[in-house]
Amino acid sequence: MVYGGLNDERAEAYAEREYLVYGIEMKRNPRIVLLRAVAIVLVTWGHVWGYVAQCGGQTIRLPFWTHFLCGATGVAIFVFITGYLAHNTISRLGQFGFVRRRLTRIYLPYVAAILFWNILNPASLGGNLAHLTFTHNLYPTSFLSVSPVLWFIGMYVQVCIIGAALWPWFTRWPLRVLILSIVVSVTLSIAWPGEHIRGFVVNRSALVYLPVFLVGVLVARHPVSNSVGDFGVHPPSALRL
């Protein structure tokens, strides 16, 4: 077993200590808490500004650099955190165990959110079925059919499933798989610009965010030191092409 650059008994001891000290998936890691807080602020700011900027019928334009302080950046941070924590979970529970844990933690609150939004504004049967199967973010007709904010859950679950499926290849050729995922992500973003409805959906898809998930896994796999919670990485020579 390989865990964060350690092998055999040391890896087992390190994983167990990490689990006991930080709980399930290192929820108390202060760096993770800080990143989550930043992501929440960015997502909130993105939604609030999207509303404020349109008030009065005129679009308020901000400097280019402020585009990075947006909801998409916050979403990317959440996906990075998921990848970072996925390394620990998959190392202990395996690929299926990781996906199962994600689904069991998400599904009931997610169904409750769907019911809540349906009370406010009933959606079609097809839209609800697409949401319940985490496929609503794949089609323009169902993307916003229940709530504008639930697209993230579909993308999140899909990223977890794809990341788990790629695990055997990613652990063997991490940089190759990462580069390939970046090529796919950039190609999709260029082929379908965000101004078009299909581009709006594609640019919020799991394949576009998958590289961020894989970077999170790489950071967890190659810490600078053995202290829990490091976010550094080894030089590229330590990673297998």
C-alpha cells in the first residue's frame, strides 16, 4: 500500500493517525476549513453580484482580474478539496467505498432540497427524475428545471464517479491522466463557448472540472513532509509520467 509517499506499515500507521486525529476525511484540517470558507465566500459573491450587476437594467462591468473572484472559482476550490480528501478515502475504502460514502452522505439532504424547491415551484416529472439520478446537469432542458443551484450536485457526483473509475490508471500514470483531462477540459470549453446554451451546460460539466479534482489528489499523494495537512508537492521528477 502506498499512502502519501509512505509504504507498508508506516503508511497504515500514518493513515490511522490521520483518521483518528482529523476524523472522517480530515474535516478538522485547518487548511481544508479555510479553503471551504474561501469557496463559500466566492460562490456567495458570485450569486449576489450576478443579481446586483443587473439591477436598473444596466450591466455593471468590473475589471478583468475580478473575474477570478467568482462562483466558478469557488466551485473549483470545492472540487479540489474533494480530490484532496478522496485520496485518503479511496486508500482506506477503495473506489466503490468512496463513491458509496459520497452518495450516502449527499442523497437524503439532496432529495430534501428537491422537495423544497418543488414546493416553491413544481417541476416536471422528467426534470425531477433527472435530478434524482444526478443527470440533470447534462441537458439544457433539465439543467435549471428544479433549481438553478442544484447543477453543482450532479457535477460533483459525476466527478467523484469518474475520478474513482480512473483511479487505477491515475495512480500509475498521474501526469498522463491529468494532462489528458486538461486537454479534454480545454477542448470542451473552446468548442462550446459559454454564451451558447450548450456551452453554458458544457462549461459546468464534470469533464471540465475533472482536472481540478485530479490536482487535489496529486497534492494529497505528494506532500512535502509527513505532517498531516500539508499542501505542498514534490518536484515533478517524483511523479510518474
